[in-house]
Amino acid sequence: MTIGPRESWRRDTRPGILVVLSGIAIVCFGGLWAMLTFWPRLVAFDHAVSATIRSMANPITDTVAVALTTFGGVTIMTALTIAVCAWFLWRNMRAEAMLLGVTMILGPSLGAIIKPIAGRLRPAIEYARIPQPSSLSFPSGHAIGAFLFFGTLVFLVLTVEERLRLRDKVLISTVCIAFIVAVSLSRVYLGVHYLGDVLGAWLLGGAIMTLTTGAYILKTSDRGSGS
């Protein structure tokens, strides 16, 4: 007997909770977007904090930041997504491959749509330590990609990979979170984004990931309850 979607929602409240969290993240994203557009004091604060991050320059951090921002770019993130999805498919984990693939297509695509609508300019070109992209600034595409890729991996490690010990799950999750923060802040350090662009990307990423993981839970719980 296969239960319907309504019964699935009654039996497992997690998808509903994630939908609520997604709504909260969307509201927060919209609020941040509006404040960075219409509240000069917040814009000035954002610029000041970003300038402080840029001021921590030295040759070692320059090298590390360039490596991180390259790692978080479209080419490597796309290759990693394809590789991990292929690994999931090889393990017959189709739902997990679909979760990661859909999330990594939806998030960056939505971010790219929002950029010209938000119309926020990047920091002045003299602050850039790498060639400045031609696209606009809000939200950060690198931060969205890193948040969604590594965030989805954290979700799957904590909920699906039952063979891993708790210590290993914590270690992998910590490394993934560190990559999210490091890749995102490298964009501010290198002078091609403001911190507000990164925070907006995290909020948008959170809104998307809670929706896609909620759909994944609903799909897999319904599949598991069928007989």
C-alpha cells in the first residue's frame, strides 16, 4: 500500500518545517536586499566591514584566497557536482543524485536571474585583486554554489550515510562548512564582492536548499512506506 502526499505530511513533519524555514529565509533575503538598496547606513556599514576584510592582505592569504575562489568557480563546482551525482547513481542512489543536481541547477540559475534585477554594483575595480567579473554583485554566485553544494553534502552525510560513525560525520560536516565560509569570504577579500552579497547568497541558498531537501524527504519517505 502506497500512502498519498497528504498522509506523508501527517506522518513526517520535517518537510513542513523545512517549507516554513524556506519561507523565513526568503523573507530575510528580501529584507536584506531591500535594506542594501534603500538604507544608506547599512550600505556604509557593509562597505566598511568589507574594507576591513580586504585590508588583511598579505602574499600568503592572497594565494589561498585565489585558490579558494578558483575552487568555488563554475568550472570546478560543475565538475564536482557531476562527479558526485555519478557516484550516487553508481551506488543506485537516484534520489540523492537528483537532489544534488536539481539544487545545483536551481540555485545558481536563480542567483543569475536576481543579479540584474538587484542591480548592485561590485566594489570599485581598484580594490579587486583578481580580474573583476562583468556581472553584477548581489547575490554572490560563488557563495550560492558553495553553500548549496557543501550544504547538500552535509545534509546527506548526516541523514543518509548510516555507515559513517558520528565522529566521521561531524568531521566531514565541519570541513564542508569551512569550505562554504572560506570560498564565500575569499570573494570579499579579493575585492569582487561585499559581505552583504555573501550573506544574501547564504539566505537564498538556505531558502532553496530547505525546499529541495524537503521535497527529497517527502519523496523518499513516501517511497519507503510503499509495499
